[in-house]
Amino acid sequence: MNTLAKFLGTAFALLIGLPVHPLLGAVAVGQPAPDFTLTDINGKKHSLSEYRGRIVVLEWNNPDCPFVHKHYESGNLPRLQHDAMADGVVWLLINSAAPGLQGGDYTAGELASWLKQHGAAPTDYFRDPDGRVGHLYGAKVTPHMFVVDATGTLVYDGAIDSISSTRKSDIAKATNYVRNALAALMEGRAVEPSITHPYGCSVKYGSKG
């Protein structure tokens, strides 16, 4: 789809009151989640396709982001990871910050220590320094959350919860969209909402990204 077609499509949707996907031109809910291969912080390569048959959560991460601090220092995201993985969910963290930018210079050992410090338990943590996978998914912020069902279909794209702030006190008052999406999948229900507006720090892509 060329730029003019994207513009006209967005303008038409706005005129008639249809919802506009916040990541127009990136992945789309209801479509197959694009496959990718990345190397984890333990030096092993993994592809999204190897987890077909299981629910997968993709979480964009930057340890230096205040919004990430909110959800990790409070224990919110680590608890959600533990609960999800106990139900057989695969949880993949992806850091698309470019070297030299905020969050982009952590070594594998430093990232492992950061995870341990916060009691985090993802299946794997990946660095995506050239931003290839981040751009493939249209990841905008940290944390930007995606949920892929067992058939490999993207079923959720957006924020972790309903309150866009860095205040830990807001977590208990917020609707946790990711937890609700996982519960819906476990119960065979449709994920609603399936698209929300992600909030957080912008992903620190490099100039060549």
C-alpha cells in the first residue's frame, strides 16, 4: 500500500467514524503475526514460529524507561509473567533500543541481572539493536504489548493497562488489558478490546532504523 493510499484510507475512516488502527502499515490484529528470529541474552537463536501452538506475549522493553520502572519496581509485570507462564504462555521481551541510545548499551549479563533484581521471569530476552523486529511490529513505546494466540494470529496490540502514567499507585485502579486478553484466550472468548493506545517511552530506534 503506497503512502497516498494509506492517507486516503485513514482520512476516509476518520470521516465516517471508523476506528483507525494506531499502527497503520504495521502488523494488524486478526492477521498472522510476522515470524522473526533473534538471539537471546544467553546466545541462543529463537524464532517466533517455534512457539506455534502456544500463546505468546511480546513485550517491548527498555530498562531505563520510567514507565517500565513503574511496572517492574511494583512487581506488576513480573507477577503477570509468572502467572502467564504457569498457564503455559510464552513471554518474550524485546529491546529495540539502538547502541548509544537510552537502554541500548546493556550487556547480556547486565540484562540478566536486571531481570533477576526485579524477579522477572520471561521465557527469553532479546536484543534487537537494528530495530528490525521493532519496526516489523510497529512497536512504538516501552512497554508496548502484543499477544499472539496458539494459531499464530495477533489478537492484541496496545498498552499493558488503561492508565497512562508512571505512578505505581495507578496500577491497582487500572484495567490490565494483557491479563484480560490472556484470560479470554484461556476461556475461548474473543479478546476485547483487541487494540488499545500504547503508552510509555518511545522506542529508541537508531537513525538507520
